[in-house]
Amino acid sequence: MQYNVIEIQKILPHRYPFLLVDRITDMKVGEYVEGYKNVSISEPVFQGHFPNHPIYPGVMIIEGMAQAGGLLAFESVSSINAEEIKEKVVYFLSIDKAKFRAPVTPGDQLVYRISVMKSKGTIWQFDAKAYVEDKLVAQAELKAMLVDQ
């Protein structure tokens, strides 16, 4: 399954400047998702992080991985139809074992690879990894829950 940004926006409530997934390139419902974000110097975060040494913040990488995981959760819950998705949102429950292994800079393509560790009802636990050119740049275990807005 592949999704462009228009299709992603039909599922996730996030919008500019906080939609951090540009495309989903592969997904197996209930198991994994892969997608990416193109990191551009024109992003507002680079005005302050850091003006003369632009580094994409780790918290934004974690959020991007969470958004990709949220999309996977939405698409994996068969009891939710397209109309009900509009009334749901994914909340973080925890971020564990987060590690940042290399800086991400403007011009990089940040590839998210998220796999399901566990799911029970509306609660999901993900193994989340982010890569630039096949180099691991960040990883974490994320737990999230689908809730009504």
C-alpha cells in the first residue's frame, strides 16, 4: 500500500507545519509501515535550531515516527470506517528507549520504518526506526492509543 500526502491527510489530523510524513511507500496492515519525510531548509524549525548549524530536532523525528505509526494503527483497526477516522486521534502513551545516532540536516530524506510490537484493542506498541540513506539515525519504542477527539 502506498499513500501520497493527500491520502495521508485523509487519515491523520496533522497539517502544516506539523504533518511530518510526506509519503507512505509500503504497509502491511497490522504489521509494519514505511514512509518518509523530505527535510527542507525552508522548514520553520530551522529558524531556531540552529540558525548557523541547522539540525532537525530529535523530537520532530520521534513525532514523525509516531505519525507513521498512527497511520498504521488507523489502517489496521478494521472496526473503524472512513467517517469514524475523522473523529479519532492517536495519543502518545509512552516513548521508551529513544536514541539519536546521527544528525539529520536539510536535504536529507528521513525514512521511517515502524513495526508493530503489540496491539490490543485501541492500544499499540511500535518499534520505530528512522534512517537517512540506510544509516540508522534514531530509534524508539512508542506506545499509542486511538481515542475520540
